[in-house]
Amino acid sequence: MKICTKTVIVTLAIIFTQVTTIYSQRYHNGLVDKTIALIGNDMIQLSELETEVQMMMLQGVTSDKNLRCEILQNMLTQKIFLTQARLDSIQVSPDNVENELNRRISNVMTQLGGEKAAEEYFKKPMFRLKEEWRSALHEQFLTQEMQSKVAQTAPELTPSDVKEFYNTTSEDSLPIIPTQYKYRQIAVYPDRESAELAVKERLLGFRERVMKGERFSTLATLYSQDPGSATRGGELGMASKTMYWPAFSDIAIALKEGQVSQIVETPDGFHIIQMISKEGEMFNARHILIRPEYTNEDRSKAFKRLDSIKNLIEADSVSFEMAARRFSHDTKSYINGGLVADKNSGSAYFDKENLKILDYNIIRGLKEGDISEPFETTDNEGRDGNTIYKIIKLEKIIPSHPANYINDFSVLQDEARNKLAMEAIEEFVNQKKKTTYIKIDPLFQYCPFLKEGWIK
């Protein structure tokens, strides 16, 4: 993963499952392609199905005798929703389609190494690929809108409905709520100014050495703290500028080939960049990343401060909440008396998976009401975070348990709502199968799903 990537690159396999046929597929007896299903006014080609099979294999799906049957059933179901969406004159935003198209094109070109490489891979010019993918995405959005519309026909739930769902669902089938932790923290940052100044001096030294003739790639291999690119001499590979922090990509794409930037700061640290080549909104560059580093003296100083704060709390001179408001450097939690909230859900309860490993290793050894010893961890800025020192007070532990009506009403409500939505969708499909013209090639006559009303 590239050090300054702000978005995880979608794998090529996942992208391609949304598109139409890429290559003409050859089959036994010299068959190039054939129509394997007619449903309403739509048809499904064998090559489309085989492309889906290949992409699922790339995603790690193990082939079995029913894999093609399952894929065909899904394709038929999608066509049912697409047909109804057209009949209902459902519209999708062209801007949403174009935004998704541009995102996927960027991902593909990043994965393959540019527009020319993508054209060679697909054996098609880019304008043709865009036409095919735009059409596929438009159909995908229509299908999703229609499914959502059908799901909304499910009856509204009352609290008594949720309770009935809970009472009639076996405990083995109820969702499992993982162990959750609620905690407060007092966080102290080290002296960043001095550490950042030291980093900038190092990078300016590297830049000066490059200006005097040393190879940028050699310095990147020796000194860059980006393990993903350092082994390649700092080279990142051809990628869309949208894959990087704006501060990084804006400076990089403005460089001429061979030119070296001034120091660039991102949430990942400090960089200098050398442009290798550009292709429209894509570029390939080298970089050297250096992060601020802190000494034992910095750590000792922070620990002493946190120790003294902890002593004040334990002597009842101040509450943990008040101490957090007065002493904590974390702007996101100190205003709430140090109470930490999940940045995605806003919840004050954290599953183990949503805690930083360093934090969890401390929390799991605490009992409710305990205050930890000072420890070193990272904040949530950048890919790896910045060094920070903390003490934590564990407020509450909720042990793992099957969802119950009293404490987990919202979870049960979502489960019950999803169940009703799936039932509405299933009923819609079953009704449409009865009134829609469907013809399936004998090649698939042994597929188990045909017994479910697909063939009249």
C-alpha cells in the first residue's frame, strides 16, 4: 500500500465484475459465443457469464459444479429488477454514473500502469471501454434503485414487531454483539516543533545532495520510511492523482520530469518528490518520506507529566473528566471529559477491531474504573498515525453476548427490518418470474435454481 494513498485501491477483479464482456470467449467445438438466456427484452451471453466466472476466480472463489448456475441465477434476477426499473421510469443521476466511471477508470489505469497499458490489456481503445463501462454502471445504478424501492414496500416496524422478532428467533440465530469498551483518555503530544524541524533539515540535506548529482533513488532506498516504495528507489508507479493526499498530488503533478520538489507535508509525514513521468491526470514519481521521531527524553517527559496527572486524580484532587479538559492535547475528546468516540459511527463503545492494537493491549488488562499507566501509542492522523502518550480510564465493559431486546434494540430492529426487506424482494422476484418471458439454454438444464419457478 502506498504511503500517501488516501483510498485503498479497488482490486481489478472487483471492478471487472461490474462490466460487460471484455474478450470474446472461445468454447468447445469452436463456439465463440451464444445467447444462453432471454428474459423479457434482455439477453444474457455466455461470454458475459464466463467473464463473471473468471473474475470470481480472481477474487478467490473456489469453483464447483454449481458456480456457473449461481452466477446465471444472479444475472437473471438483476435483469428482472432492470426491466421493472425501466417500466417505472426510474432515473439515476448521470453525475453519479460519471463519478463512479471516473473512479473506476482511475483505479484500472493505476492498477495496470496508465491509459496505454489499459488499452493493451483490454485490446480496446479507451473511448470504447468508457462506453461499455458507462452503460454497465447505468444499469447497475438502475438495478440498485429498483431493489431499494421494492425493499421500502416492507411494512413499518413497531417496537412490538421487534419484540416478536426477538421472541420468535432462536438464540443461535440472533446476531452476536462482540465485547465492547467505553473509555476516556488524557493524551499528551511530544514536542513536535523540534522533531519536525529535524526532519525538514534532513530532507533539505537530501534535496541538496540530489541537486549536486546524487541519485534520488539511492537516497530513497537508504533513508525513506515508506517501506512500500523504498525498495524500488522511492518509485510509486503510475497512478491517478486522486490516489494520494491532495497536498502530495498537487505538488507532484506540477513538477516537470526530473524536477525535485520542496518539502511537502501530509498526514503521513514529510516528503520530497521527484517526477518521473506524467500522463494526463496520472503520474509516476519517486519520494522520500521521513516522519518526526522522538527521543527517550521526550517519552520520559510526557510520562512524568501523565504520572503527575494520574496522581492528582487518584488523590481526588481532580476528576478524570476535569483533568482531561484541563490537560489533554486531544482536541476531539478533551471537550467531552476525555470520552473517546468512534470517528465513523459516533458511538462511545468500541469493538476490539475498532481499537488501535496498542490501545487494546492496555485496555484489555484493565477493569472498570481502572486508570492505566502512561503508554505510547499513535493518534488517528495519516496511515500510521503520529506518536502520542496517554493514560486511559476504562469506563465500562460489555461482554460479548447474543443481542437482547433490552440492550440491543437498534441491532434487532435492523435485523428485523432487513428480514422484511429480503422477504419483499424475494416475493417481488417470484411474482415477476410468473409473468416474464424467460428462456434458458439447455446447457444449463441441470441447474438447481430452475426448480424455483424460472422455467414454466
